Amino acid sequence: MKSYTLCAARLLRTSALGASLAIVSMAVPAFAQESDTPADTATTDDAGDSEIVVTAQGRSQRLADVPVAISAVNAEVLQNSGANDIRQLNQVAPSLLVSSTGSEANGSARIRGIGTVGDNPGLESSVPVFIDGVYRSRSGIGLNELGEIDRVEVQRGPQGTLGGRNSSAGLISIYSKKPDFNFGATAEATYGNYDYFRLGGSITGPITDTIAARLDGIWVKRDGFYRDAANNTDVNDRDRYFVRGQLLFEPTDALSIRLIADYTFRDEKCCGAVYIDNSVNPFIGNLNNPSTPLSTGAGGTPPNLPQANGNNIINVLRDLGQSLSAFNQGYGRNLSVTPGRSYAGETKDYGFSAQIDYDLGGATLTSITGYREYRSGQAGDVDYGTVDILYRAEDDDAYRQFHTFTQEVRLQGEAFDGKLDWLVGGFYANERLTVRDNLRFGNQYGRFAACRLISGGALAGLYSPTSAGCVAARPPAFGAASPAIYAALDQLDGIRDKGSINDRYFQKDTNWALFTHNIVHITDRLDLTLGVRYTHDTKNFDATFTNDNTACVNVQNLVGGFTGVQALAAVSQGLIGLACQGNSTAELNGVSINDKRSEDEWTGTAILSYKPIDDLLLYASFARGYKAGGFNLDRSALKAPLVSFASVGGAQALVGNLQFDPELVDSYEIGAKYATGPFSLSLSAFRSDFSNFQLNTFNGTVFLVQTINGCSDLVGGPDADTDLSSATGTCAAGDVGYGVRTQGVEIEAQLVPAPNFRMAAGLTYARTKYRGDLVGNKSGAPLDAALRKLPGDNLSNAPELVATGSVTWTPELGSSGLTGLVYIDGRMTSDYNTGSDLFPQKEQNGYALFNARVGVRGPDEKWGVELWAQNIFNKNYAQVAFNSPFQAGTTSAPFTDPQYPGGRQIFSQFLAEPRTYGVTLRGKF
């Protein structure tokens, strides 16, 4: 079977036809909602045919009649696939990719290769999540337990004219099961490997003739997938519970009021990472022969670093305690962690909502009111190695918190004898975001930084990792400047447990919009849909900083005057840069900054749809999408470390550097949907052009947030945006256009040849690429040099080809009412790069993932026993690879890494989950 999987994956990487053939042989469950209420769906007949109904256009419509690209996943599919949060939707929706990396508080969802990259809460989601109609502040919140779910709708392309918050790439709408006026209860118990326990249950029924209630609860506990031997604990574990209560009040046929309150608590350790193995950077000195001692200098001088064919950063890490085996463990899950450091975190997510639906006779009024609080704190050994370089403490001073109030009102009805279906509405959101941080240099940072500088430069002969300043003998190598250089090295060496004490970022976002979405029935078979939205968004930002790193200023004072002297430039600039990395400087102690931005945008959609026959729908559409601009909540974006705040008028003078512009998209789509009897097929072809594409990149030292645009006439020539200078190519402001384009084809098909057998297939081919010539903003300013690999290449985590599939068989077992269950799903993905800077060391080869479930169920499914497995073949792959923080060696000749770019940068990766398996018992009353 492993041989078959490998062959299939190779075939997928080389041929779209091969992927199609592979997925036809292993097909997907119906992307369908089959609700149990007449208002939402029709019944299923004996042939297995069903009327699939969704609410993607604010109305109950058959999926086959909706002229937009949408996948709808029902409760049965979610249960069979083992979906407990939105990550498992990857298996059944080929255009969707959901991942989490450094913090589950800010997981990323991508549709057609487009999503918000990185772990910065200042960026809103390109693919927002709505649960029961209520907007959630960031899509990572959907990584919590979801409870009993009725369906999930994944809409592709810009959204906004039907309500809620704007989205530039698509949205995920999750609908929980409503209270029922008939009594019912469910119970579930699961046990699996890694000591996985999951208990869940629900109860629903009437309180009075007009009031029904529902209560859902889930408790989960599991060991972690990573082992932290230094602290004798597991990382990436599960320890959480979820509870949701609902009331449904229906005093008349015209009025329905639904109240929902829920609470989630998580006490878990997240998120571990390991070094990428030696294959990405083979030039790492003595790694292959770690027992070889360092050579010693003449006369017994301190050992000299062997740099020929070696990487000085590896040797520094080794000499300060990092095991060399960690650089070559491949997909091993043994973490390198500093003793005493922790990944412990705590998350609380709770709130309530009220939905009122009132039939006024000629129109229906819908009001959805929501209030949410979300708080997530996460400690971490964020250098991801044994050497104590960088950490975030386990206390109450590092967290992100959202307080969000939303109000949506819609009024819809018909006019002109049914020729017009109209909808008008408004949306209001008030979001208060607080981020507190205490990111600090570790106890070994100073020695590490000094050795990093000494080992890779003119003073390499003085390298002595056990000596103060990482130098033993101190000859007058720089003449009169030598005392200042050595004093600066001592200052650098003295940075131990310094940095941020309690940085605080506050952002208040007020967003309101008016929208309308209207369907004009030109004839019985020809419709024109027109929608428009006006959005006003205002963000007020302020921050206060505290810091105890006095070494930064001291080093600047000692060597700042030498930076212009050629012989001293590299050493002095290196000293300042390493002492002040991430703007960790006492200059910011007690400093406050503030700023404000406001924007107004018109967006909309137009769709022309035609049904030449009853079972076939053809459509063409245009949509203009928008995602708000904002502030980079990372002080490193204020300035480069080599510049002092005092020299530029203070931090407030630089606050504008934190702003980034709104993301805009023009999207075009044509499609066809065919549905008859047990067979349905949908096809769509799309192109979307993104301007001011918001990109968040960690360059190994700081987080960069930059908007990406393109132009046709780059100053300096077509390759000027790929050089190594500090400023890449520019272009005239009038020449600035889109910077990212995604285009491709999507196919979804399903077949129900018998009542107890169904299969389907999904295939997405998407070329999601940066334009050939890129600039950094709408004024034509250059990109940061760290992004020099972007022009003309695919976006990160954007495979060109994805195929999903499953088969579900529920045969009758004799005549006693027993039924069986055989379910298998698969997702096959072509090659892609996992790093937002697209360094070649972060490439991920294509792979295939398969899940399966088999079981026996009693009459009317009153009970069930199921055996299941996720990632059956234990496929190892990286969710995201990244530059190991601060762990870059020298890039000067003769030590430049031939694997351009990256120099001597070391890389780490967040691994995906391994194979899991277990047994589930179900009961229904």
C-alpha cells in the first residue's frame, strides 16, 4: 500500500490527468447539506437522490441553483471524516487549506491559494469564519471544538453583499444543530493512540409548546505529538472542554428567536518545531563527524573555528550545548528545548448570540446580534533549540484578547410579482484587541550573539565560546578602536534574560456597512444578480513598551562612530544589530505611541445565470472584494536596529511604519452546474487579481508586514526586484497594479447509484502566483530585500493541484436492522513552498493523506461501534518551514551557501500530525 501511495503521489506531481484518474478510484463524500427541516432541504428518495439546499445567497436555495462556487459539507460527512474543527475540512474541500503553526490562536485558512499568512493578530483573515451567522475575529478561532454541527458551507471568491464582514478570498460558515421540539439525546466515547480520550453528548427537547432547548458538551484529553525530554513533558497535546446551550422560541409561525451561549477552555502546550534535516543545507561543518575536535591556534591560543566547507552558526550552537543530532533527525518529534522553558498556554473563548427571524408578510426581517470574548496566552521556547536564545514566559503577561460585538440586520422579500428577490441590510462591528507580550532574550543570548559575530568575521581567530565576549586574547586588531570593540563585545555578552517586560498593544476597530443583494428574474430561465456594499472602517491604535535591555544603547554609544570606517563597518554594525534585534532596547522603556487610520470602500458583485434546461445552470460573475488595512502589532517594524530612536525623533515619529493598506481584489468566474437523479457535477473557472496583497513574513529576526503590488515597467529592469540590496526595484505610482493573481479550474462531482452507496470527486487546479515585477505599495516603493524570491513564483502553501475524494458504503447486515459503515477519504496535493519568503529550503514535496472509518450500527442507528484512523499511512510533511530565529551564519565569501538564497540560515519546521487511530462508541436516544 505504501508503494501505491508513493506512485500515486508521483503521478499527481507530474500530471493533472494522473491526479484525476487517482481520485476517480477513490472518490469524495457529497459536499452537501441534507437538513432535517423543510425550510432548508427536501427529502431523500429511494434512489438516494436529494435536494441539496444552502443559504449562501441569504436564501434557502438548491445547491445546483446557486450561481456561485460553494462546497457544503453535512453532519454525516463531518462525522465520518473525524472533523472536530475546521482543519479536517481539508479532506473534503479541495480548494481549501487550513493550517496552524506557532500558535493555534491565529490559524490560517486559504481558498484557491489565498489566505492571511503568519501569526500576527493585526491582520484580519482573508477567509473569515462565521459560526451561526456570527463573525469570529480571526479564523484561528475555528480551531476550537465545534460541537454538534448541522453543516459547513465553504464559499469561494470575494464575499460581502449578503451581510457579515467583508472577505477577499472566501468564507467558512458553520451552522450548529438547532434545538428540536422532539426529545433526543446523543452520547459518544472515543479512545485512541497517544492516550486520546474524547467524550461528547447532547440533549434536546421541548420545554413548552413554543420553547425548545439544546445542550452540547465535549471533553478532550490527549498526549502531545512532540516529546520535550529536557522538561519531561509532551507538546502539542489536547486538554480542553466545550459547552453550548441554546433556546429556540417560536411563539407563532411568523416569529423565531434563537439564543445561543457557549464556552471553550483549553489548557494545552503548543506549538513545537524541529530543525529541518541536513538535506536543506549540507555545508554545516563538523555535523557529519561531531567527534572531530576544533583545531587549536599556534602557541595554545583558543581554538579556531573550522569554517572551510562549514557553517559557523552550527558550530556556535554546538559549542553552547545544542546536540548536532537535532539537525539531522528528519521528521523525528524529539524537541530541542531549553530546560525550564515551557510551551504552556491557556485559551478561553465564550460568548452569546441572538437570531430573530420575523415574517412580516411581504418581507422577512432577520437580526443577528453577537458578543464574543476570546483570550489566548501562549508561552514558548521560540528559538526552537536547546541554546537559550529567545523565549516567551509562562505567565499572564503574554496573551491576545478580542472583545467583539456585532450586529447584522437584513430585510428581504419579493417584488413585481416575483420578478425581483431583494435583500437590503446593514452590519456593525466593534472590536477591541489587546495584545500583551514579554518576548525576551534568553540567558545564553549574549554569548550566542557574540560568538555568532566573532566566528563569522575578521575576528574568527579569536573565537572562544567559553570566554567573556567570546574572545580570549584581545590583540589591538583595530588599532585605537580596539578597546571600544572589545567593550562592546562584553556589553553584548552581558545580555541575559533581557528584553520586553510588558509590551501592550491596543486596537479599537469600528466597522459598519450597508449592503444590498438582488436577483432579477429576467425570464423563467435567465437571472441577473446585482449586489453592492459600502464599508467604513476605522482603527485606533496605541501601544506602550517596557524594556530592560540597556546593552543596545551602550553598544550604539561605543561603536556608533565607527560605522562609517570601512575596516570597522562590518564589526560595529554587527554589534549594534545583534544588541538591538527586534528593537529590543531600553530606549523604548516607558514609551507610548498612537495612530489612527480610516478607510471607505465600495465593493460588489454581478452575476448572470441561465438554465437552458431544468437540470443545467450556466453562470458568469464579477466580484470586487476588500479586506481592511491595519497596523503591524510588532514593534520591530518601527525601524531597523542600526538606527537609534533618538536620531529619528523618537518612536512616535515612526509609528506610520506600522500601517499597511487594505487588500483589494477583482474576481471573475464562469461556471456550470448539472444535477439530475443521483448524479451532480459542477465546474468553474476563475481568475482573481489582488492589489495590496497583505503579506506577513518572518525573516529570521523580525516580522515584516508588506503589501504586494506589481507593475509593468520596473525601474532598473525586470530583475531589479530580485537583487540583494536593501531596496529592490521601484516603479512609477501610475504604473502600479495587481501583485498577485490566482486562476484555475475547479471540478466537483458526486454519484449516488444506490441508497447505501455514494461517492464523489473534487479537483482544483489553481495557479496562484506573484506578478513578474513587484513593488511594496501603491506608491511604487521597493519590496524588502528579504522578499526577493517572490517575483513570478507561486505563493506559499498554494499547491497547483489538489484532488480530494471518498467513498461511503452503509450496507444492510441481514434483516435485523443492523447496518455497516465503510468510509475512506483522501487528499492528494502537488508540490508547494511552505515559507512566505519562498526560500527553496522550505519546499514541500507532494503527498497524499487518507482517512478511514469502519463500523457497525444498530437499528435506526441507536448505537454504533466504529474503528477509525487518520493519516493512515503516517505521511510526514511540514505545515510551514521557517527561518530559525536569529540562527543565521555568515554570508561572506568564501562561506556563501550555494543554495541561494538563505546564506548560512538554519531552518525549522512545524510538522503535521502523525497517524492516529482509535475506537468510537455512539448512542442515540
